[in-house]
Amino acid sequence: MRFTPVCENFHDQPLYEIDGYKFVLNSLTEQVPATSSQLLQLTAEWLASELTQECDKLLTEEDKGGILLAAVSLQTGLPFGMVRWVPNKLANQVSEIFSCEYVKEGTLYLSGINKNDQVIIIDDIISTGGTMIGIIKTLRKIGAKIVEVLVLAEKIEYNGVKKVKEATGVDVRTLIQISISGDRSKVVNPHF
């Protein structure tokens, strides 16, 4: 299959632990080894081909998802906004308190999205769902409409997709499911 290299990037990779949560060493999200332009392009093509709804803008958070979203924007021609971890201090910036596996409590700051925008959220990995819940809450505060949420990979043991649905009512669709129950990652269900 054409997108097999993207799945292989997450399969049988070393795991490392921070504060009791496991992370997958891989090229796309950790740059170990460095991300090749070919892998980034192939991943962006896959995500772009999976979009099922029309939208005005794309959105993600600025950390690991930002690189991927920029590539998807180039594939689709759609503009994008960003949820930042540091405020730009503009008077109308919307913020939301959140927590996730690597931040006990932080604040997200929304930029580039306006009231009534039709938004597709794209992200790299969903773990506990905390960041995604924060993103959804910021969009709701500003009055934007979430038309779709598409995430490249999901760490299934942390139940992030389920937690997002329970907390917000929003469905998250993932393309790769990863088990992190052992010493190395295992792709258990790629959706080609």
C-alpha cells in the first residue's frame, strides 16, 4: 500500500517514558531520526486524501502537529490557524486551560480562526486527549464550527479518542492505531 512507510514509521519503535507516559521514538513526531521530506510529504498526502468535509481553515496545535499541518495546508491549498502554547498578547486572543501527558496544566491560545469559520482539526498523535479537548473548547469559545477531526495516529492504551468524545461530543478519526503496552510500539490497525 502507498502509505505503508508512514505506518512503518510508528511500528516496532523504541518507547521512552516521561512521568509515567510512554512516547514513541519515530521520525515524524520526534525527529529521531530526522524527518525526511519524502516521509512528511507522503504523510501530508495521506491526511489530505482522508478529509471528508469542506472547510474554511485547518487547525492544530503548534508543537508536533504544526509541522504536519503546514504540509497538509500545502497539499490542500487551505489556510490554517494555530493553537499556541505561548500567547501573542493580542487583545482578542482566546485561551483555554488544559492538561495532557506532558503538561500537568497549561494554557492554549487560539490564533487565525474567526467566529463562524468551518474548521477541520488535524493532529499528529492523540494520547490522553487533553490537548484535543482544549483545542475544541477554544474553537467553541470563539464560535467556530468543527466539521471534522482527523488525527494521524492514536496510542490506544490511553483512550484519548473516547475521552474527547465523552468530554466534548466530538468524534475523532484516526488513521493508525498504535499499542504501547510492551517495550516497543506496535501498529495494530492502519486504516488504508
